[in-house]
Amino acid sequence: MDLFAEQRQAKRLSVAPLAARMRPRSLEDVAGQQHLLGPDASFRALVTSGSPVSMILWGPPGTGKTTLARLVAKYADARFVQLSATSAGVKDVREVLATALQRIDDDQGRTLLFIDEIHRFSKSQQDALLPGVEDGIVVLVGATTENPFFEVNAPLISRATLFQTKPLSPDEVGGLLDRAVADTSRGLGGAVTLSAGGRDMLAERVGGDARLALTTLDVAAKIAAHRDTEIDEAAVTEALQRRVVRYDKTGDRHYDIISAYIKSLRGSDPDAAMYWLSTMIAAGEDPKFLARRLIVFASEDIGLADSRALTVATDCFSAVERVGYPECEFALSHATLFLALAPKSNSVKTAMVAARELVENSPSAEVPPHLRNAAVPGLAELGHGVDYIYPHLARGSIVAQTYLPPEIASAIVYHPRSQGAEQRHADWLEEVDNVLGKSPRPMGDET
């Protein structure tokens, strides 16, 4: 037994950042995550049993994934070994597995292998873990901010239990700040005070990230102490520098926010659409990516209800290409508001899908003879173009002739909606269908 271990640990803790000093030492110390730590939660039951299973902890930064992994090891009386997927390789994994196996053989207990950012492990690295996890040589706890079903190998997922951590609520962050300010052994020990305004601002602006909250509090405390003041909004603002935007351009948050943006546009909520747009811009999203999504949206969700939408969207993309950040935010905001306020119709999308299904599900149809090309001499003698009637010679430029193969002549794929300008198209199409002899066409609002 190392008699000086506690002394060395105390020295290290004294120089550690506030977030490290305040790391929870028991499940009861953990802020938030009540869905995992409540009395009846399965995660708590697994941890407190002392016989944990391999698991993957999935959630945003600062939600306690590393802390929970350490507590799993503590309650299981297991050796805690940490590897980072950004620096460790297959060799490192094999060395940990070999040492863990030796510990089992020597009756020295189990090993918990914690791999941070496990989604960054290559397939070969993840495959190297499989034997050790499958045979129980190590208890694997992987941490990831990405959806593991997309980023972690299926064989590894099947051998682990998935638990999701969630951002802390402002109230939970506030409680954590109060403990850090008052704690005399690991926290600030009452050396400074935290104003109500400063507390509320910090709790709201860290996006549920406990580590960021404590790191910012630590900096704000030094600023306040230097000025001989309490930790107020000014100190918090200076320590935080800017609002934290949780956004990863390659991760789940990216897809969630762009989804919220598009759904807000579709729902005709300009306020929400502008909020999500500003979130992505603040996080440095590629403006061309945003402009491309607007082009798709203009046809998919507005379409013929206001065909100007496509022009606005393509003009926006052109402006983004020419101007770039920060000025292109005006064009993106302009297009966002126009598309949010425009009447909505998905008839272009439904017609496209219906036409594709018609092609896939109907027999390979021949082009009717009267619609075939007759430009080359001799083709007319084969019946190409014969009996075709040039619509511009008829009244209203509509003539009673079929344009589909006989076997699908009655098919209808376009269903107009009574939104904006599309109602005019629907009224005109009613006349056209009557001349062409088509059955009454259901409106898209009715299908």
C-alpha cells in the first residue's frame, strides 16, 4: 500500500481546475441525469451492484460521461484505465487487454477501460476490443457525443448497453454553482460571492454543460477577486466571452438543428426559422450548405404555391457565393423570411414520388406512335408522329389527345393544392383535364 498516495493526490487536486476539483465522488454528488441516477433507474442498479456491464455513454460535452465511468469503476472496485480514441491505437488496446487478463489471473480484480470519443476509433481499433469485451476481460465504457448507431461498429454496440446523458437544466447548473462557491475543501470556499444575476446568467448560457459552467465560474471568480467585487453579470460575460452554441457540423446536433430549421420554415414560423438560422451561423456553418437547403425547400415545400420562392433561393445561393460571411447573413435571412412566410404546397414532391412509383410499378410502356419523333425522313411512314395534333393550332392550346401510354392513360400523379398561386393552376388544370377527358382530379388538400 502506498502511504503517500493520499498526500500526492491532495497536492495534485490543489492545482487542478475547479471543474476537476469538483468532480463527483459518489452518485449522489452528480448533478442532473436523474433518468440514470434515480432510485429505480437501471443505470444506478448496474453501478451499485458492483458488477457492471460494458456500456456506451452517449451525450453532449459536459454531461458527466467521464465522471460516470469513474464512478462505475469505483463502485466495482475495478482498475480505471483511460484511452483517447484520438491518440490510442490497436497496440494500446491490446496492451490494456493483456494487462487486464493478467490482473484477473493474479486475482487483482477487474479492469474498466474507458475510451473517450469512441466514435473516432477506426473499424480495426473497434474490432480489437471485441474479444476483450465479449470474454469479460475488461468492462468497456465508451463515451461519445455522436449517435453510436451511426458511428460505432454494430458488433461492439451489440455487446454494450447504451445510456444517454442529457444537458443539465439551468436549475441543475445553478445548484452546481452554489456548491462550488460554498465548498471549502474543493470549491471556492466562500472566497467570493456569486450574485443572483451572475448565477442566473451563467446557468442559462452554458447550454447545460457542467464542465463549462465550473470553468467559467473559476475564471469569473478570479476576475471578481481582482476587482474586489462579487461575481456579477459583467464578470460572467467577460469570462464566458460569448454565448455557447452547441453545434457539431458533422454530428447529431448538426442534423437536429438543420431539421428544426427546415421544419420551422415548413411550419411558417419566421421567428423559429430565424433563431435556428442564427444558431447555425453563430456556430460557423457553411453558408453554401444553408443556401442549398433553401433551394431544395423552395421546390419541395412551396413549389407552385409561389414559384418565386425558387428564384429567391437560387439568388440567395448566388449572393452567398459572391459575398461570403459575414455579409451573406443578410441574404440568408432575407431568403429565410421569404420562404417562411410563403404559402406552402408539397405537390411538387408528391407528384415526383407518384411519377416515380408509376414508372417502377407499371410495365415498360412504349411511347404512343403519335408522340414519337418524326424528324428523320422515313419515320413518318412507320407511323411516327402520325395523328399528332399541334396544340397551338387549337383553341386555348389544348386538344383532346392522350400523352401517356394506353395502359396507364388514366394515371394522375399531380394533385394541386389550394395554396397561394397554386389555386390558379388548379383552376386552369380543371379545364385542361375536361378537354383531355381525364377523370376529376382530387386536390392535394383532400388526398
